[in-house]
Amino acid sequence: MKHFISVHDVEHPQSLVQQTLEIKANARRSEIGRNKTLALIFFNPSLRTRLSTQKAATNLGMDVIVMNISKDGWNIEFEDGSVMDGSTQEHIKDAVQVISGYCDIMGVRTFPNLKDLQEDYQEKVLKKFVEHANVPVISLESTTLHPLQSLTDLATIAESKIQKPNVVLSWAPHPKALPQAVPNSFLQWITKTDADVTLTHPKGYELCEDFTGGVAITNDQQEALAGADFVYTKSWSSYSQYGQTPSVEDDWTVSQQKMNLTNNGKFMHCLPIRRNVVATDEVIDQSLVFEQAKNREFAAQAVLQKLLEDF
């Protein structure tokens, strides 16, 4: 594995899931990262991604340096051939090559502007890091995908040992427009398994067809929840009306009454979660969300270890 940007970088996704669970079961530490450095570069806020990846690196004996580049660094220029006589002071190709010199693996977290679909889905920022880095690059979430979260989610589902689980990905309300990265990525990964997958959302919240191919889709949330083993809930803005939040008349908040329609289903969410907006307190407090958050450490450790072994 050269980089970790999407599921397509992983030759055997299920093997990486199993490695994640083995690390968790054995509280496995390693010295493979001794005298190695992980650089974590953030363009937007993070709690679980930052802390879990730092902890994972420590478990492998790595040193970690963190930079909130959008706050602490110079203004970055991303266009090649630009005449930098304006507000930007440092070109991305220079910044990335400098950072590469200080580390052995680089993690990058970016965020979409939710205004220009073409620009966001081109993954301009992340691709510039991959293009100019001399070390492996891990996506800590990009404008369209969140592979570390998805690996975590698959590991959390696999812990149940349910053969061919019925998994529902449900849209949920939110007061702000959010990106499609988590649902896109979850569908990209879960469809590599034997799970039966259903996507449910209101009209107007369809996802990019690149990620929904072969997935059952319904606009009836309760119909989707019937018999589900896992209910993965996430908010996202519109793809077709990019970055917009079309009005929704029906109630899409996940309540205990809705969870009663499932097959004793487990509620999942990547966090942070708006309580009593996305789901009720009762649902969240009986859910897998904290197990998911803990599993982020082991997923990150599995990815870091694989990159160190292969690089």
C-alpha cells in the first residue's frame, strides 16, 4: 500500500479490517515506528481523527508532529504557474516537500467549500499533497471521502460476527450543510463486503452515482429500517443542488420507536452528533458510537503499520 486515500488503495480491504480487530484484541503495540515521524496536517477542526491517529502512532513507537495549517501556517497557493503577488505567501508544492523532509508518513485533513461541485470532487488539495509528497499520504478526511472512518465502521460491524448483515445508511437532519464524504466513503467500503445495504434519504439528497451503484435506495426511512441489523445515520447536503439543504417535511430524526422496527439493530454514527436532532438521547446512549470512536485508534494503527511495512 503506497497511500491511504480510498478503498482502492487497499488490495484486500477485508484483511485490513481483520488486522484492525486483531490489533484491538491483542492490545498490540509495536516498535515498527521507532525513529519514524508522523506529520498530521489539518485544514479544518478534528477531535477523534487527531487524537486516535496520534494514539495509534504512539502505539507503534512513532513521534508525531501536528500543524493546523489553515491557522498556523502561511496562506497557501494551489495553482501551478501562478504569479504570487497577492494574499498567498507559500506554494503548495514547496510546503509539501518541506513537510515531507520532516516525516516518514503524512496525514492530511481537508474540507469542501460546498459551493463548487467540480472543484470539491476533483480533490485538488489532497491530490497536491500526494503529487508533491516524498512519503506515504493518509487521508484524514477529504472533500469527498473519509477512509479511516469507513475502515473503522467496517471493523465495528465485523465485531458482531453477523453473517451477511442488513445495513442501512440513513440521512438525518442537521442545522448546517454538511459534506457527503462520510456517506460516500461508507458506501464505497461496505459494498466490498457481503452485507445487504440500503440507502434511505429524502428526495433531493441523492448521493453521487459513483458511490450508490448497486445499492438499494428508498425515500421511506421506516421501510428501510425494517429488519436492519445496523443503522448508520449521517447528515449530508444535496449533491444535485450542491451544498444546499432542500426542505424536508417528514421527521427523519432516529428515535427509539424507529429503532424498534429493526432486528434489534445497533445505531452507528461517526460523531460529533447533534443530540435530539440526528437521533434522540435514548438511541445514542444505547448505540455503538463510542465503540466506533475507540475503534478509530485501531484502524489508524492498522493503516500506519501497513504503510510502514510496505514503504
